[in-house]
Amino acid sequence: MDKVSARFAQLQKDVGQRQASAAALAPGAAGRAEAFAELQAAADALLAYAARVPDLRQEPARRATEQFVMWTRRGAAAAAALTAAGVIPGWVAWGWLILLLPLTLAALSAGWQATPLAKHRPHLRHRVSATLLAASTLLLSAVAFGAVSAWWVIASLAAAAATLATGLPDDPKESSK
């Protein structure tokens, strides 16, 4: 049993015990009002915890998404930097840097730290966006080095556009937070 379920069961047990002790007191008995106040407080604590359960269950996946996005962005930035470095010995033409610059900026936009994701928001789209960014960068690097046909630039640009589409916040207010 995980921590969330164990805590929820413990709070349910506490409410049950307080309900039993409050029900055992006769009407008008001394301490009955206090017993019902304790029952009310225990029930409030259970309801407050129950409202947090979905977020608590999603927290491990949310942290995994943050780490995945951070490392994928780092990898995309490293691939872009290595491709840009290929210009120096002449392995890559200067013109490829024009297409590589937006991908590098996208990879570096969040910095090198794991950015916390907003609670109550879907986080799996961040994984998709990071994967598309890495795929776009790797495809463009492969084209720039001549490993694949130049027609693959279209796929790279499509992946970059999809990265932008999936990486945008659903709510304009989210981007200001």
C-alpha cells in the first residue's frame, strides 16, 4: 500500500473511531458536543486530504516528466552545439546554422535546471514536446552532416512546428506565471 492510500485509510479509521465514540454518548451527556466537534474536525481533515489525492498520486510522474524534459533539452542543446562546431572544420555549411539557431534557442529556453510543472495541468504534453525537439534537432544535424538526404529538413521543420504547438500553454495566463 502506498503512502497516499495508507494516509487516507488512517484518516478514514480516525473518522470511524470518532464517530463511534460520539455515537456512544447519550444525548445531553457531558462531552458530547466536544466529541461531535472532534468528529467534524476529523471529517474535514479527511475531505481536505481526499481533495489532494489526485495531485499526490500524479507527483512521481510529474517529477519524472520534469527530469525527462530537462535531460532531453540538454541533449538537444548538445547536439545543436556539436553540429554548430562542425562548421569550424568545414564538415557543415554555414547555412545550416540559420535553421539550427531556433532549435538551439528552444532547447536552452528553460535553462539547465528542471523547471517545475504547474499542478492541476497535464504534464505528458511536455514529454511529447521535448521528444519532438530532440528529434527535430537530431534530424537537422544528420542532414547538416550529410548523413541523410536534404529532404529530411521538411521532417525536421515539421517536428519543430509540432514542438512549438505542443509546448505552448493551453491558457495564456499560464505563460505569465
